Amino acid sequence: MSMFSIEPSSLSLSLTLGLTLGLSACQSLPKQPHLPESQALSARVNALYQQEDSPKIEQNTATTTNNTDLVTAITAQNEIHPDLSGYHPIVTGANAFAARSILTGMATRNIDAQYYIWHNDQAGQLLLKDLWEAAERGVIVRLLLDDFNNSAKFDQHLLRFASHPNIAVRIINPLMHRKFSTLNYVTGLPRINRRMHNKSMTFDKQITVIGGRNIGNEYMSNDQSSQFADLDVLLIGKVVADIDNSFASYWSSPLSFDIETLAKFDDDVTPDFLKALDKLGIDEENNEGSSLTVYKAAIKDSTIDTDLINKRVPFRWTDMQFLSDDVGKLSKSVSSETNLVHQLRTLLGSPTKKLTIISSYFVPTKDGVDTLVKLAKSGVDIKILTNSFDATDVTAVHSGYSQWRPSLLRSGVKIYELKSTAAEEKRDNKLWRARSQSSTSLHAKTFAVDDYQVFIGSYNVDPRSANINTEMGVIINDDELARQLHGALSDDLLNQAYEVKLLDNGSLEWHTMEDGKEVVYESEPRVDMSDHIWLTIMSWLPIDWLL
């Protein structure tokens, strides 16, 4: 066949590629990422803290506490511990939602929020409504979101939200095609593979919440019976300034685009932000089992506002180090030596006694396994908790982990896998996503080293967190917290997890407790033949670096 002849199938492919390239050529990211309005808003934030005697913002006293007392109370504690930082863990989803909502209502100057995911569901809309009401009081709100989980519909909502004169929204490393997002996988790779995974919410530059949670119903455990496992920390003191500086670097980056530069209002949508909150309707409010009812109960039951003002929150004060990837990691414009993973290695060194890892996605790779095996053989007590196959939301990640279990177990590493307690049901395609929700799933990202160092943040132990996405977190130097984390992985966990054990013949067993009795599974629980096939195929593929 002549090299110039084209078969019909090739012609179709050529036309498709030509159309795609044409679309790519006629659509690109805006040349000016930051509009004058949002730049002026940031200038106003800076001015607020440059003028110590600036007038206080009037508060809606019908719905908020005396907010000036919040700053006073925190400042008083900071002055007692000028070189330290205070932390308080937030374990339950209800408390995580209530803390963010109530602190938004207490803010007097500005709120900076930075998230990988902000869902357009009840949790997402309630917190946006809280932020809108704060802006109505005069608080300046800046919201920075990654773009990988957004949609054209949510763009419209963010445009309405950003229409307030005290609110600015920016999207970092945005996708070019807003309406037809699938095209981005053809025209935007490899750029769009790099995502901002950071998660923080800072109030008046005084107090911040960081950790593993995104904003959405599944992250806030809107069902009180949910066992969704995650971890945030409430922080005050010296470390807050470092988190604030990190947000400022991401916000001001040329990779962060004002939402107005990326999307425009559709003709058939309402520009009224409050009227468009379609997840907060009367029907939902009247449903006793609804998410709204649970969230309202969480706020009602929380005493975080009065506890903060009266200095009753049991902050533990200690030395902390804040770690964050440089925003240039998203554009590969900085050295890999600046990556958070290298900062961790420098600050933590090599464990000599104990290492406990809790990671929703655990993909150690061959080099990581070699390191863990060497540590275990040298006498370091290593314990790992990650998701079981049935609890994970990404099968590919499980394939990148499961193949290494025998090597780790053989060296003496203990492995626990969190169980899913979801009812038996037909699963959706789990190749890349699991079913929409299970009643138990691990999302926390934390680990303890020896007797006194604990990391809490957004960083998973996988190549994606290490080399591709940006991450953040804190190292907390506290022997009590380290002791609690090491102690959490024990036989007491077997009601909620499997302990994976290696037999002499090389096969694996999963030990757990069910109805008060010990149960042993000789094959991986809730993994059928098709699952095994997919896991095997994916374990052969050279995709660990993507996971």
C-alpha cells in the first residue's frame, strides 16, 4: 500500500485528530490571569494587616459571637507561647464541618480557602453560603480551587459567588475546555496531570484548619453512622503565618486564574447566588435524615466558638514545621529538590524505633519497598494502615500497592486494611472509580516517626503526591500524639480492619473480627475473579509513577 493512501478508518481518525488540534489552536488560556478587581481585593487584605489601628468590621450580632474576642483570645495564647504552635485534632466529619462553618461566622477581616475538591452538594453549598454571609459583613473572602473536579455547571455557581464585591475566586492550573471537558485529556496533557492537592482554610490570619478533608458530603461524614476516616487539625500560633504565606504564593501565581477569565454567565441561568443554592431547598430541610439536618445539628452541638473565646480548646503547644510544595511544581519550573517529600526526608531523617503510616493511597514503589524492608530488618517496628480493595475508590492504586504486600510482610512489616461496611450491592466499574460511597473508607494522610514526630496533611504515600501534585502539611513534634498514633494500629482495630498475614507457603490471609468472633479469609475479601484479572493486568503496566 502506498504511504499516501488512506483507509476509511484512518481517515476518520485523522479528521478526529484534526478537529481536536483545531479546537486546541483556537482555544488557549487567558494571557492575563488576574483581573484588576481581584488584585484590588488582595491589596485590601494586605492593607488590613498593615494598619493595626484600622476600624473593626461591624458584626451581625444576631448570628455571630463577639468576634473581636476571638482574635483577642488567640493572641493572648500566642503571646504565652511566642515560638510555638498549638494544635487540636478534628476527627469526626461533623466537627470538621462545624469548625469551618462557625469559624467563618466568627471571622472579622478575611478568609482564605484553598482546596483540591469543593463539591456542589449540601456541604459545599452550605459553606459557600457561610462565606457569602461573611462577605456581606465586610469580610474579604478568597477561594482558590484546583480545577480537576469542577464542571461547567459549577463554573456558573462560582461566577455567581465571585460577583460579590468582597469575594474573589481563582482556579489553579485550569482546564481550557470548560464545556467539553473530555477534550482536555487530548489537548491538555501532560499539563493537566499536575494538580493542586493542598487543603487549608485560614481565618483572620489567626487560626487555620488543614488536613486530609476536601469540601463535600462524603468528606464531612454527613451521616452520623458513617465511619469515613479522616483527620484535620485546628492550628494557632507561629505556624499559621507559614500557611498564610503558602496560600499567598499560590494565589498570586500566574497559574491561578480568576474565574471570570475562564467562564462567562450562560444566558439561561440566574445571576443571583442565593437563589441558585438548589441543594438547600425546603424539601431537604423537612427531611429529618437529610444532610442539612445533620449539618445543622453539628453546628448546634458544637461549642467551638465559646470554647475558643473562653480558651477552653485543649490546644497542645509544641514546635511545628510547616511543609508545602512550591507552586512551581505544577509547571515543572522548580527543582525536584524543593518537593515536600525531600523536605520530609530532611526533617524526619530515618526512623530508628517506630514508623506508623496511615495513608488512603499507599503505593510504595520498588524503591520505597526496599527502604521499608531495610528498616524493618534493622529492627524498626513498622505498621501500615491503608484501604482494603473494597474500601478504596481507585482500583489502579490498589494494584500499585497489593503486589508489594508479600515483600513487606516477609520483612516483618504489619499491614492493616480498613474494611468497607457497605451492604452487598452491584458495584459500578471500579477500574478507576469505586461505587459512589461506602460507609467506611480511609482518607486520612498521617504518619508517626519514632517517639515524637507526627506528620498530618494532604500528602499520600504514593508517587503522585511525591512527584506530580502539590501537597502541604505540618510536622508536629509531640510524644503524646506519636504514642497515640502508634497505638492506634493494634488488634483493637480488627473490628474495622483486616490484618494481612503471610503464610509459610507464600499465600496471604486476612484476619478480622466479625460479630465478636475471629474470622480468617484465605482469599482477599470481596474480590471476585474479574477484580483479580484487572488487578493483575494493572500490576503489569508501568503506571506506578502516575498513582
